Amino acid sequence: MSVARSLLNIIYNRRTVRKFKPVDIPEEVINMIVEAGQRAPSYNQAYSFILVSDKEKRKALEEICDAKYISNASTMIVICSDLNRVKKMFDYLSRNHVLTSDEYPVETIYSIFETGLATQNMVIAAEVLGFGTALLDCALVEAERVATLLELPKGVVPIGLLCIGEKDELPPKRPRWPLHTVFHKNKYREPNPYEIANYVEESSEMYDQEGYLMKYAGIPMKYKDYLVVKTERTKEVEKRYEKLSKFLKKAGFKI
């Protein structure tokens, strides 16, 4: 029971860390973390993890993500959904399989789902070993640039950038939706307007009290206003998403 409680404490107290100490992580430890990812529930293990140790490529990722703090991370791993290897396995098994058609999005959804499960295992494994992590979405938002940088073949799409290192900060717990708004019983319950407003206002206040945007991005803005800007539908956003959609289709991701 004590072991179970210790693991739950690690999960409950996990924070995203953006400040790391300049400490190298041994290769065998990184291997342990990735192997922990492989032990997650999986259908086809439709994922690949790319360790980026080359200085120029690390610098390029920093520029693509527009996040200077990631250069402090001891380890950078690009998390990828990988239908390329799955297709090769299916080719070996049969000439007529689901990935030869454009009408079966199930394999794509499975791939993304199990990639997420594996990533979470890696995050928890890093925490158990005493390291901090930050998972960035820039690898997907700028998927085409990342794919070019890492020479990804068709069928392999970058989903996230996982930064790992020795913690040099202990951030406060970040807001989460109340359990009753995400945990439904027997049927889906629509959230009421008060619940939505309450979460947005309270979580924004917590981020503002922390000075979150200024501390990590140098942005002098209220968090609620930042959310509006971040989620606003603009011509620039539509253009970027259209480009990403074209890349995903080209990569064979049928969503």
C-alpha cells in the first residue's frame, strides 16, 4: 500500500517544469524512461521517439517552438505517431489491409491515442527517477518544419516535444477542471454556464497570481486575455491550420 500511495503522490504532485539544472542524464536512464513508455497499453505500438542531441537541431527546435527555456533541458525527445512502421508490418502480413485505403481513420486515432499513453508513462517514469518534464505542442503545430528537420518519412507525424531534466524550480499546482465536470456517470452531463465561467475565472486568477505568462514567456498580459488571443479564429490561424491539415493528409493521417 505504501508503494501505491507513493506512486499516486508522484502523479498527483507532478508539475510541468520549465527551468532545469545543467546536468546530463545517462543514456541508460533515458532508455529506461523510453522503455517505460513502451509498457503502456497499446494496439500496434504506432509511435516513435526521436532523441535530439545534435546541438544545431536542438537550437532549431528552440527557434521552431519559440521557447528559449527548452535549451536548458538535458534531454529533448520528439514524440511521433508512427504509421510508417505499422504499414510495413501490415504489408508483411497482407497486401490488402486497412492502411491501403483512405476510408479507415481508426488506425490514425489508435496511433495518436497510444502515443499519448506511452508519453504519459515516460513522464511518470521521469518523475519517479527524480526528473522534471515539459511537454510542448509546438512539434505538432509546426509539424512540417519539425518533420523536415528530423527527416521524417510519410506516415510519421510529430505530436509533441518532451523535455526532461533535473528540476530547478518547484512550480505551484496548475488548475484542473473539478472532478465532477469531467467524471460522468452512466451518461454525459452537459456543463452549465456557471461551471465554465467559474473554471475560466478561477484558473486565470491562479495563473495571474503566479505571474505565469511573464515568468515563462515575458508576456505582460492577463491569462484570460491570453486565452482569448490564443484561441481566436483569425486569418493567420486558419492559414496555419490549413497548412497543417495538408501536411497531415500528405503524411497519410486520415482524420
